Amino acid sequence: QVQLVESGGGLVQAGGSLRLSCAASGRTFSSYVMGWFRQAPGKEREFVAVISRSGDSTYYADSVKGRFTISRDNAKNTVYLQMNSLKPEDTAVYYCAARLSYSDKYYTQTWEYSYWGQGTQVTVAS
């Protein structure tokens, strides 16, 4: 089992940047595909980005491609989401998620992940 704790959210002006972190417990972090999702008020939770177990492969939602970068440090059991050129429509609670996997498929659906963090609020002011 793995526990996930996000941090780094906050209030930022449009065009600004934030870096989210997600710290994971456990010794087998490198066996997990990691994803970031977000949920805006009144909307369903949506996929943002996913990274392979080794970190050498990533995939993004079209809405964030070119602005967000997902990365991971397996030695630190941490996954990151660097968010640049933020827009008001990026405002949401951001969640990291983990799935124990023996392959590096791009998991983009919420039901494909077993473990979730508590979320961190990102608010982008116009």
C-alpha cells in the first residue's frame, strides 16, 4: 500500500507558475505509474498527466500540453507537476494518484488508479 501527500498549491496570477509535489510512502515507488488529476468545482475529476515508472515516458491532456511538465525522483519517492503559463481555467484541486503496474501503459482514467492523495488547491486569478 502507498500513501500520497500533495503540496505546493496556492494562489497565483494568470501567466504565473507553480510546482506541485507528491510524496509517497513505501519502498516500491518505482513500481508505480503516477498520475496527476484535477477537479474544478461542479466538474468531474479529469486527467492531467501521467509518468512511467522509470520517468522516461510522459503523456499529457491536450489542455495542459506544452505548459505543464510531470517528473519524478524515485530516490525521493516524489512526483512533481511543474505548471507554467497558468490560466484561470486551471483553477482546481489537484490530486496525485498511483497505480502498481508491470507495464508503462498511459493510464488516464480515475478508476485505473488505486491510491490517491488528499489534494492541493490551485487558484489562478485573472
